[in-house]
Amino acid sequence: MKMNRLIPMLPVKSIPASVTFYQKLGFSVEQRNDHWGWAMLRFDECRIMLDQSINRHPDAPRQSVLYLYPEDIAKYHEQVRDAGLPLPALDITFYGMKECRIDDPDGNRLWIGQADTKNAQQD
């Protein structure tokens, strides 16, 4: 049997606020229904759903983490900052990724990274 795709669905408080945030990350709206409080966003072949109806405890901290793998982390980092999101500086992790982290408006955590081939450790 084959799995065709996996699309994360994040609970959000406000579709308009969340859509605006993810658009600054480069996502575009593929489908949206404000009456339902739902949207499907796309960035190339990557998709994410945002949904107000599954937000049973709107004040609870979010536990989800999405890891975004752009083709060129430095270029993407600059593009997102130019779009108005306050991304922290890129850092090299102990596991060899050049990355930064940011929360969306609802506390869903986004890690954005790329393998740091320049500083990769040799085993």
C-alpha cells in the first residue's frame, strides 16, 4: 500500500491572521472558507491546513512543530525578513543544521533549516 501525502492541520484562532503570517513565509492560499474557519495553503509541493474548528482550547499552548526545508536557507531567511517577519538570526546546531525558529500567531513552532555542508562534521 502507498501513502499519497501527509498534510498537517494546525488549530488556529483566526484564519485571516494565520493566513497573513504564512503568506509572509511564502505560502499561497490554495483553498479557503472563512465560514468554516479553514484554509489550505501551498508552497510548491508542500501544503498545510489551518482550522479554527479544531481549536478546542484556544488559550492552551500549542505542541506542534513543523520543520521547513528551503532550498537556500540564507536566501529564504532574507526573503521572510523582507516580508516583515522577525526571524531570529541563523544558527548552526549541534546536529549540523543551519536554522532558525519562530512561532506562528497561535504558538505553533516552525523550525526552518538546511544542512550546513560547509561546517558538517566528518565521522
